[in-house]
Amino acid sequence: MDEEYDVIVLGTGLKECILSGLLSVDRLKVLHMDRNDYYGGESASLNLNQLWEKFRGSSKPPPELGSSRDYNVDMVPKFMMANGALVRVLIHTDVTKYLYFKAVDGSYVYNKGKIHKVPATDIEALKSPLMGLFEKRRARKFFIYVQNYEDDDLKTHEGLDLTRATSKELFEKFGLDDNTIDFIGHALALHRDDRYLNEPALETLRKVKLYSESLARFQSGSPYIYPLYGLGELPQAFARLSAVYGGTYMLSKPDCILEFDEEGKVRGVTSEGETARAKKVVCDPSYVRNKVKKVGKVVRAICIMSHPIPNTNDSQSVQIILPQKQLGRKSDMYVFCCSYSHNVAPKGKYIAFVSTEAETDMPEAELEPGLSLLGPVEETFFDVYDRYEPVNDPSLDNVFISKASFCFCYLLDVLDNLTALFYLLIQVVVEPVRVMTQPHILKQLSKMYWLCTLALRLLDLSVDLSAASAAEE
């Protein structure tokens, strides 16, 4: 451990492991440490005994729940878009050889007390019970517009400049009513709140388009894929990638303390009396409490059941989004369910998660609308945790801190934060000239497409997506 490294990474969460893998592939000398004795950090997958120990202390799980080793319960379960940028990163880095994915069965939205399949194409819009006859026609025209839209073909824009027109103005052009706007914005574009309505519509259109393209990828009933054995496999896969390219991993390293020089720049990390030297440190917020601020609180319920969620066509895996307006809240609620079909529970068992951003002093009670959709539940575990964001300037102290994940069940927040961190790191660690001498790259950076734009220059992501096939039954 007492050596000089290019980068030290603290915590083995998904974002930290992806960065570690990418930096190792770029031939940097990386040391990766974690205070836990397992990989994954906040993205870990726990067996039943570990789950019981975390939430129930010394008691043991009842035998009727099955073998502990048959459970892989994700602490932060999140689906991936089948046609998304993260899938391209997985393929580009060849991490897919360590992972198997399977398509998710269903995607639903909560509306007026019931759950409905999310329509994502003009054909599905005509069949959806979410809309009346005339609204279906208007929605169909909107979906055709989205499917035909091309950035470089002005004819497909139909006179709209979506870099200036807001999402609200785009919806008004097609005469969509509030209920239709609600499920498009929250269940298709996956916005967490309604602020997007007053922002440029291009991002919303791209998100809806991505949803539709991902849905068509495997024709499974949803646009999502999910790793067999749970999301905890992803950090481990990138840890293997880093190790293949020379990265060093150390688990069970308690009290990792960052050391700084007289100028306030990090110079290494000390643990158990040894100091590893490095001029750059990447870490999650738990390692640097004095450099982060609390920005929110997430409340989550983990439920073990013996049946699929009712009214989801007996889906073995499913996501249900409860838009904020339907619940009279400021933020959406998310229901995620997976089962033995993804090897996360014994046969006949289902793991359901209900999560949202806490808005009151009684966070567990806020989950009732989502919990009421599940039917009978055998065991429930509640968890409330704070979300933190960095307040430091990495250009001054060379400490790059990831953000805690949001509550929603999609890896978009992970990708956004990963992209920002990667962008900073490649400027100060990898090779600044490659980016800073390309001003057109910097101009094209946008919240959703940073990684794809940068990757066109730094990584070759022009990969064949057929390499990421979903597992068969």
C-alpha cells in the first residue's frame, strides 16, 4: 500500500468502480479501497442473512423464506435502458463478458387509483385505456413526431426549435391534456418533477425517443434490462476490469483518512498506519463528510412476497411509476419488483421496493400509496437515508466526490454524475489536451449527452448493440 499511485478511489459503489475501470483501461495506476468486506457500497446486493443483520440486528430470518444464498437484494435497485449510453459503455469496455442481462417484463404508470401499461408508440397509444378516443389520436400524432424527429433534418422539426421551445409548448402544439402530459413526462421521459415543463423540449423528446427505441430492442414489454443476480454484479464487473488492467483492490480497510499538503491539495490516503500516495482521490460522500452537504432524504421499503404485483399481467419483473400529481406530492414515487427470474430470490419469491424523496417528518407513512399496490407482504424493511452532494472545488483540492443516488429506479442519475466526474478527471488526470484543444466538444456538452459526446473523442462507442443480448428464459 505504501506506494505512489495516479489515482486512489475510495468506496466500491457503481460510479466509483466504473471510474476505476475506465482509468485503469487508460493505463493509470489505480488503488481502490473500501471499508466494507464486500463490493458495491450503496449499490451492493445482500443475501438474506446480510439483509437481516443490516435491518434486524441479531435475529435470524425464518426458514420459510428459503436459503439465504438464493437472495441478492439490491440496496439501490435501478434498471438500465436497453438502448442507453451505459449499455454502450458496458460493451465498449467488454464488461459484458462478466455479466448476463435479462429484459424486464413490464413498465406501468399509476393513474387515478389504477395502474396501466405505459404506451410508448403510436400503436400502443391507440390501445391505451389511459386516454379517450380523441386524446388517443392526439397522442398518436405526438409519438409519430417523436419517432420521426432527427436533429439534422429540419423537415422533421415541423417549425419548432426544441432548443428554445419548452416541453410545455411542445405538448400544447399537439393539444395533449394534463393526464397524457403526466405519463409522458414522468413514465416515458422519467422526469422526477414538473420543472422540465419550463425547460427546452429537446431533452424531453430525446428521453421519450430513447424509451421507445429501448422498448423495441427486445420487445419484452418494457424498455429496461437488469443484470442476473442483481445490480451488485455491475460494480464487481468493473472491479474485475480494473484488476485486469493493473488496478489494485483492498477491502476491509477501515478509517481511510485523506491527507493534504500545505496548499490544501490531497497527497494520499492513510489506513491502518499506512499511507498510499496520490495527487488525485475519487470517493463517495461517506469518506469526506466535511466536503459535502445534505440535499435531501430518501425513504425506501424492501418487501419480500410470494406473488407478483397484482394487475401487472403476472410480471416477474416490473416498474411502476406514481407521478407526483397523482399523489399530491412534490416528487414521484417508484415501485420496483424483481424475482427468481433474475436470480435475486428463491423460486416463488419476489422482492419489491417502494421509494420516494421524503417530504415530511413521517417518511414511512409517505410510502403507503406504493405499498398498497403490492398485495400481501411477508416481510418489510424500512430504510431512510440522507442524500449528499459535494461542496468542494476539485480543481483546488483534487478530491472528486460522487453524489448519493436519487430514489428513482433508473440509472440516469448514476450516468449523469459519472459523466461529470469523468469529465473532470480526464481534464486533470488523463490527458487535458485531448479535450481542451477540441472546443466543439465542450460546446456540445449537455446534461444528458456528455458521456456520448465525449466518448466519440475519448472512447470509441460506435459499438454493435447486438453484443448486449438479454438472457433467455
